[in-house]
Amino acid sequence: MRRIIKNTTPELQRALKRHTQWFGSYKASGDLTKVQVWLVLNGGQIECLTPGSSYKVKRVRRNPRVICYVGSKDGPAISGTAQIITDVSEVARVYRSYWKVHPVRMAIIIGLRVWVEMLLNKRVVVRVQPDDPNPVAGLTDPA
């Protein structure tokens, strides 16, 4: 992390180092669905890459209220409002961040597939603005 701020607990600091989250979004029925994804922090916002046609994206477009469970399925919960970012430079920035925090997994498992999907404009960024008080305000990771 670039810096740790006062309202970030030690539990949240440990969870953030994993660079994973269980992204919780709501079905039309109101049920919360959690899906494991990687995360990066960008100026106090939580971001992840996902296919533009994913159910996560469909649910966020219907209801932007989300909950990010950081580090594990039952990790520290950060609620907020999500938006879908399609800008190619933003998708590329998050992709580069994934390489910094998950280099082996990117090289072996998904890096090429994600890169091809990016070139075909099939990947988007899900950006979550945490509710106030924002426990990750001002944090960018990886730097």
C-alpha cells in the first residue's frame, strides 16, 4: 500500500494485501450474490476486471449498490456504489496492475485470455466508490 490511513483497521490492511475480494451484487429478487475476483485500489476506489457480458455487470447496471468482502468470502465488508467503466485506457491500467500483484497467475492462467478480450473490447472495469467513511480513502495499490 502507498499509505495506511487512520480508519483502516489492521484486519482490513491484512485482507487488502491478498488483492482478492468476494464481490457482492444483488439479483433482481434482492438476493446478494458473491463472486470471487481480484482487486486493485485506485485513489480510494476498489476496482476489478470482468467480462462486459458477465452477470456482475448486468446486476450492477440494474442496481449499483454492492458490497466488497475483502480478502475472503467473509472478510471485512466495504459497501459502496459501483459503476461500469468501458474506457480502454482504464481497462489497460487495471490489467497492468493485475500483472504487478498476480504475475505468476497472469503468466500461466489468464493473462493471454484477458489481453485478447481487452483487444476485442470485451472487458470492463467495475469501479466501486465506498460509502463514507471510506476505509480505503486515498489508497492506491499497487503503486
